[in-house]
Amino acid sequence: MYRTNTCGELRLSDAGKKVTLAGWVQRIRKMGSLNFVDLRDRYGITQLVADDSADPKVLEVLNSLGREFVIQAKGIVCERQSKNPKMPTGDIEIKLEEIVVLNSAATPPFTIEEQSDGGEDLRAKYRYLDLRRGPLQRALKLRHQMAIETRKYLDSKDFMEIETPFLIKSTPEGARDFVVPSRMNPGEFYALPQSPQTFKQLLMVAGFDRYCQIVRCFRDEDLRADRQPEFTQIDCEMSFVEREDVLQMFEGLVKHLFKNVKGIEFNEPFERITYDEAMNYFGSDKPDLRFGMQMHEITSVVQGHGFSVFDSAEYVGAIAVPGCAGYSRKQTDELTEWVKRPQVGAKGLVFIKLGDEVKSSIDKFYTPEQIQEIAKACDAQKGDLILILCGPKHKTQVALGTLRLEMGARLGLRKGDVFKPLWVTDFPLLEWDDETQRFYAMHHPFTSPKPEDLDKFFSNDKEALAQVKANAYDIVLNGNEIGGGSIRIHDRKVQERMFEILGFTHEQAEYRFGFLMNAFKFGAPPHGGLAFGFDRLCALFGGQETIRDYIAFPKNNMGRDVMAEAPSVIDDAQMDELFLKSTYKKEETK
Amino acid sequence: MYRTNTCGELRLSDAGKKVTLAGWVQRIRKMGSLNFVDLRDRYGITQLVADDSADPKVLEVLNSLGREFVIQAKGIVCERQSKNPKMPTGDIEIKLEEIVVLNSAATPPFTIEEQSDGGEDLRAKYRYLDLRRGPLQRALKLRHQMAIETRKYLDSKDFMEIETPFLIKSTPEGARDFVVPSRMNPGEFYALPQSPQTFKQLLMVAGFDRYCQIVRCFRDEDLRADRQPEFTQIDCEMSFVEREDVLQMFEGLVKHLFKNVKGIEFNEPFERITYDEAMNYFGSDKPDLRFGMQMHEITSVVQGHGFSVFDSAEYVGAIAVPGCAGYSRKQTDELTEWVKRPQVGAKGLVFIKLGDEVKSSIDKFYTPEQIQEIAKACDAQKGDLILILCGPKHKTQVALGTLRLEMGARLGLRKGDVFKPLWVTDFPLLEWDDETQRFYAMHHPFTSPKPEDLDKFFSNDKEALAQVKANAYDIVLNGNEIGGGSIRIHDRKVQERMFEILGFTHEQAEYRFGFLMNAFKFGAPPHGGLAFGFDRLCALFGGQETIRDYIAFPKNNMGRDVMAEAPSVIDDAQMDELFLKSTYKKEETK
């Protein structure tokens, strides 16, 4: 070992000990006759000191040091003259007797501090330096703890972690697969798994009863902000369970993580709301419950009074923003512009200010009494600003939900250190797509319909099918979906009907999922499960909304690793071995 | 829940309780008026019973059952008349009150028993049924425990598990990469990692100090028996360490696993031998120490007596096989044929039988006294059979080592429940390849030379370079390499010299490993590590030599998943999106 102790562990009680430390030079200072070095490693920072009367060899080395040099330092632990109560090692310093440069360092392109002066691109290129900074060290430490505690909980509940393959069969339903050409089977490709879905269901058929895995998944999507082509799931499945068992089990996991990683205890059951309620009250299937400001449908209250904008709308909805009745004309104009942005997509914004005086943008069409009726329908209080949107129901609900989040943010109600988990249940099973004139599975084709909706499921009535609810559930934290799952179809007849509804021919279903359907012939248990998005879960536990700092080596939004410069071209010889030819250059020169 | 208890947990103390179980029908028997069902789940088997006076509905369902049906059974826990002491639940049975078929099952294509009647191909196709069998359930349970205990130990030693990327840059040195075409970066490819080697070194540069990961790796090799294109490593790296620290740490891990998974305590340090010793005494760099029968070089003893076969040989070596002096002519002839097989490759076999009478195949050339000299040089005892091979040194040592293993196996000395771990150290750093007239790295290009060999390393003398020892080590268990690693090069000058010796131009090295070499500029700590082959480690702990049963969904030796039928052809549309064309069919029609 190059050290007897880490840079985070020495205390006043160690005074007098002769120690050896090793680490990186964080800072070098000279104060009068004293030379100080802050020595850093993963565990902390320890101050080294030498006065001008020290061994000249020590002083010579000290003079040669630069930021981020790797050194080994030997000396005596001494009590500090001026202690630093902010540092765990702040009571002591090491009086240097010997110092060795283990490796020099070029000047880093940005400062290795809590807040770096480097831009995002530069820090991405030198990710290994950015990772030395406190926020990233803590982010990955948190992630490690989350993984440890996740496995501890699941192991205690008899889950077995079983590794499923990464080189699998391409089954294109949902997002695009990454594919891997097979040299030994020329012309053929493996796919990288979008999730271990089929394998975990096979493990249930195989009788493993409770399966879990913290596992990498892959999706070749055009990357929206804060998505990664490879991401990590906590993937779980259980046999002989109903929905309630799954919810209890994984609510238990989230509570375990909050307690053991964050020190936060949830003693009450998580809230549960249905998908329909979530849309009606929050305009989102992943509501942020850190604040109220629920949506109210006021269609019947506002219609029939001659205001044609409302009268012709399918839906009129409102939120009451607390304490904002005093908004100026400029502020409401700005909000109106904000909701008209394409990302929100509303046509306009109606407001009512419940100040000492009541003012609204619809005074012409409604009497003061009618305005009060509207305010009552919104559960609004004096001092509130009522914001109203109207239009097609689903679209307007989503827009109003977006406005609700924005107002919550503007009022500082979306705090990183407040945690509001909840379950959203009873999702629609199917989504109709007008363009392709077919149903798509809202989750995936193995999600079972709710038992009470089986009649509708087997009917041929499009309206009835659209109403079938899935035995599916999402777990939501602070406006983010952190996990989702369902009770699966274990009955081959139901599975075949599902494929039929989705428009797969028997042959297509057989080609894509034949081995799973075949497996179901041999005694499939009732089963269900859930998968958490581990990257986001970690980010949210860290109080952050973006996942990039919680992944050691993330890709940018072109799917590139700018540090390692991947992807890259490969040798012609390798292409030939794979019987592959790129058509890209031809396209370029056209 | 479909059950109140599992099929493995009820005992006599539960008698009188009303319970609900769920699982698979293992066996159905009728004995007189009694109907028995053995109900199986992951946790065990419980006997269900109903006599002919039971509820007719129960009897009707019982009559409809077949093997592997999934059922739910309700009844009362009762003491058995005839107990089965071999089963944990053997004291009780469930008197049936209600039984429900949750899912029927087609007759499985082979029996789901400890020893199945199905052939390997059939069981591979129906892997989800094969996985129901006891040996595979136990294999994956063992693997789960190994992973849990590995993480427990490493976490207790301050290792952080950090996930490294799967979509990385192709750096072709060593085995062939699997590649992944990038749709968003047309004409470019990611590679799947053969190991996280460069990333774990970057994590050391980033100051994470101790890293571990149980991680999938990929190698596109022509598959020898018992190799898989995707396999799992316990991958570890530590900063500020010397070789001794790494050996202590991971010897500790292996001891922890033996103690906590197998209940075996190793109180002594593991044996350590150098690569040269391993070759000299065992003809292998992964010696099986479960038995002795060490090799002896007898070149100087046998040469100069006029036996030209020996006199012209670079090397003559022997083993003394205990208790086999009585081998018949037929047996020694058979052994002679055995060593001549191409897999062993010896030209012939010389033997000396140290029976009551001493007989040998070289009586013509050596006096009885000389024969006794040879026997003495072999540490042979009365009753031993001495087997002698000669030829070029390395090749003959390997052949003699293979013969040693064979004789150990024939004598039953290679027991699955005896464990002999050891370290092999001081490997050569470089291997000269005559064909390409260049050196190759014996481990990988980041392995450091031993400090005392640095002069040779920087010399331009081919002989001197060939003698440079690596600061590398393997851990070996029962004749299998279970892990290997090294102290890495952390000095850019040494790394550049290494690339130079390997014949990389500066540009090639820069292109392939530029980001790692660049990282080393900014303060790389001394570091080293080790990776275990997790699949094999699990198999050996399970007393098996083949890894296939310790992987849930393995591939065959053509890299195919015969259950899921992967790899497979993909859509033309997908090929077009990737700007790829297969040239395979054209080749076929030539």
C-alpha cells in the first residue's frame, strides 16, 4: 500500500501518529513561513504542512507541485492551530517529513472544484477529470448505495438475481432495437434487449418464483433531452401474485430506499390514483404531488352564457394559483404567450384575479355572480389567480397540467428535498392510432386486461376495446415516472387475443414471440412485475432532475461518447468478416 | 397472493392450520382410496391428499390433472401416516378441501426430474422447462448467493460498484469485438466491451480508489467447448496498491465466498508459485493441486547413456504415478496411444514400473542402477509407474502436464468437493510470435513490467525483452484459471514504450487508446486490479467443470440461442436505416 490512511479518516485522537497518505493535490498555499497542501482522495481532504525549516528535499518537492499532482506524503498527525469545523479532518494537519511525486499532472482544462469553471462539452470530453469533482463523486456513491440497498431488500424478500442474455432475438414492437451482426451466423443479427421482459416471464414459467436484476437496457431512439441509448433498470417479476401484492412489495422497496439511503421514513401507504383521475386533476399520468393547485373541470359552469370560445369547447378547465391575484397585465400577458408556445400548445389563456377587486379577462361575458360561481367551482380563495384553458379534452388537460407545473416551479413549490411518491393505476390497455388504423399496446403486449374488463376485451367493438383498462401501474415520484409494471397475461387464449387486437397475424406473433407463447403451453403461473428506471431513481434521490451526473460515462444526445470518441468506423476486414457493406458514402455522394 | 405458504415451509408444528399453496404438479398417485399429488415450487415439494370420500368437485379436478399443471390447493395441514425423512416437509401433508387449476400444461417433452430423460438439444430448446429441474434451480440459486456475497465483501472493503458503458469504442487488440451499427452516426459502429479494462482504469484516474462491478463481457471468438460469446466477470480495480495488496484483498474475497457459500474455511494463505515453477512442476499455468504427481525434469540424468531419443531432446520430464506399477502391457500401450493423440501431441511414451520387479521400456539402454537413479530423480516410490516424455521443452512440459491431469482423473484424485486455490505469479510480459514477427502482450497492453525488469523493458534486445516478467497474477482453482490481473502501467512513458514494443505506431496507439493515454497526463495514481470469471467460479463452487448450467440462458457453440432462435435475419427497412447491406447471399451464389 502506498498509504497507511485515507485522506478522510484522521482525527484529533490520531495526533502524534506517523502516517502515510496518498492522493491528489487540491490546493497549494504559502502563508508566511508555512507551506500548505490540501491532499484529496475519494474519502476527503487532509491538510499537509511544512515550514521553511523543514527538510530541504521536502521543500524542493513542494515547490515543484502543481494542481492534481499525485503524491505520497509521510509525516506526523498534529493538532491544527486554526481548526476548520467544516471539514471532518479539520482539527488536524500532517507535519511533512517526506513527500514523493507519484505522478505529475498537466494543468486540467477546468477547475476540479464543487462548481467547475468548465463548460458542459469540455467536461464531457475530460469526463475522468469531471468525475473527480465532489458532486459527481457523491452522485456515484449514492448510486452504489441505492444498488446495495435494492439488492439487500429484494434478497430479504426471496428474490433471486438472475442474469438474462444481452445478445437476444430482435422483436420489433415499441422502440427500435440496436442490432449486432453475427459473424458465425452470417446475414443474421442479434438484438440488444430493450428490457428483459420475455426472459423474466420465462423465468416465471421456469418456476423461479421471484426474480430481480439490476440490468442494462438499450433503445435506439432519437434521443430526447435526458434520455440515454443505454440505461439501467431494476427489473423484477413475481409469481402467484395479484396487483396488490406487487404494489405492496415495491412500495416496500421504495420505502426501504428512502429510509436507508436518505433517512426519510414513510409511515403511511403511498397515495394511489387512477389514470383518469390523474388526467382530470393533474393533466398528467405522472402528477407532481409536492404541491396542490389541482385542476377543475368547469365546462358546465361556464357554458351557456354566450361566450362562444367556451361554448364551443369540448373541455374547459382551470387552476387556482395561490397568492397571485396581484399579477400585473404584463405578467398575465407573458403567461398567455407562455401557454401559446408550441411545447404547451394552448390557443389562449383566460384569467380571473381574486384580489380585493375581482378582475378577469371575461368580464364582458359573465356577471360578477357568475364569476364567483366559477371561482367556487375552482375551490379558489381570495388572493388566488385563476387560470383557464379550453379546447379538446385530452390536449387541454395536458396543457393545463403543464401550466400547473410551471406555476408550481415559479412559486418554488417543486423542492428537490421534498418527496411525494404515488401509484397511478388503471391505465387504458390499448391506444388507437388513427394513422395506421390499429390499436397499440399502451404498455406492452404482455400486459393483462383488468379481470372485470375481459368481456370488452373479447368483444369486437372498437369503443368497448378502447375502454378496457390494463392491470398496470406506474410508480411516480415528484412528477417523474420512476417505475411501471403490470400483471401479465398467463393465459394463452388471452395472449392470442391480444396479438389479434394488435393486428399481428398468427405467423407474425409466432415468429416474434413464438418461444414465449410456446412456453405458456407448459404451465405458466399467474405472474406480474415491475421495472424501475434506476438512473432517474438515483437522480431524484440526489435531488436532481437530470440523469447524466448519475451515470459514470454517459453519451451525448447524438448517442456519442465524446471522451472515447465512440462510435467510430471499423476496419474493412472486420466488415468483410461480418459480410457487411456500408451504403452510407454512396448516399452522401448522390 | 395465490398462496399463504410456499411448498417448502410447512412442518409438523403447522398441523391443523388451514393453508393455500400454489405450484406445479410433480406427481399424481392413487393408492387404494387415497389420491396423492406432489406439489412443487422453487422452495420445495408438499404432498396433497384426498380420499375418495372427499368433495366430488375436488376429486373431479384431481382426475383432470396432468404433470406440470399449475394449481392452487386449499386444505388443512395434517401429520402424515408414513413420514418421509428425506423431505423437509416429509412429516406433513395437506388434506385437500379445494383445488383450482390455474393453468393446464401440455405434456413436457422430457421429464422434470433430478436426472432428465431429455437429450441436450431438446433441453436447450425448452430451456424454461429444463430450468425447472433441481440441478439447474440449485445452480442459479448458488450463483445468486455468490453474487450477493461478492458484493457484501467488496462493499465492506469500500469498493464502489460503478456501471461502465456497453456501447463503447472498438479497440481491436486481443479477441474480436462484437460491433453495433449506429443509426444516428451512419457508417460508424460501437463495440461491445471485451472487459471494462479502460473504463476501470479511467475510474482510478477519476479518483474512485476502489471500483468493482459484476458485469457482462463479450468476445466474438470461435467458441471452444464451454466458452460463451457473452460471459460475466467480477471486475475490480484499486488505487495506491502494490501486488501484495491486491493478492491479499482478493484472496480475502475467495475465502469469504468459500466460508459463506460453501461453509469451508481456509485458515492458511493460499499457495503461490511462479509461472516458471508452474510450468516446470505441473506443465500448466493453472495447475490442479488437488493431487501431487509433480513433474520432474530428468534431462541431465538420462542423457549421455546412448539412448538417442533422450540424448537429442531439449527436455526430458517424468511423473511418478502412485500405485500403478502393476499396469499391464495393454494399459501402457493404451497410454502410449493416448499421449500420441493430437490434443496431447507427444511422439511416444517411456515408462518404468517400480513393482516387485522393475520393468521399463528402456531396459536396453540403462542399467538397473541407472534406472534407480532415474526413479530417485522422480521422487518415485515402490509401486509407482514412472511416465516419461521428451521433446522441445515448453511443448513437452504441456504434454506431460496433460498426462498428469489424465492420470489424476483416472485415479479419482480430481474430486469435485475438494478445493485447492493458488496464485500463479510472474508471468512473462510479452510473447513473441514468429509468424507476424512481433511481440504480443501476454495479458493486455496495460500490464506493467515488474519493477526490477524495467531496464530490460527499455532495452532493444529481443532476448532481454522476452525475459521481462509482468507484474501479473492469476488465481487458479482445481486446474482452472478463475481470475487474473496485474498492476497496471500508470506512467505514460512506460505505456508508450509498451505500445512501441507491440509495434503500434504513435498514431495507432493514439487512435485506439488516446483517451486513456491522455487521461494519464492528468495525474494517474498507481493502480492494479483483477477480474474473476464469474460463470466458471460459480460452476466450480457447484462442483462442476462446465459453465452452461450456471447461466440461465446460454448459447450453443455456434453462438445460437436455440430456444429464442437468435440470431435471426432483420427487416430490410432496418438494414436501410442503418445504411447496411449484407453481402452474404452474393457470396453464396458465387
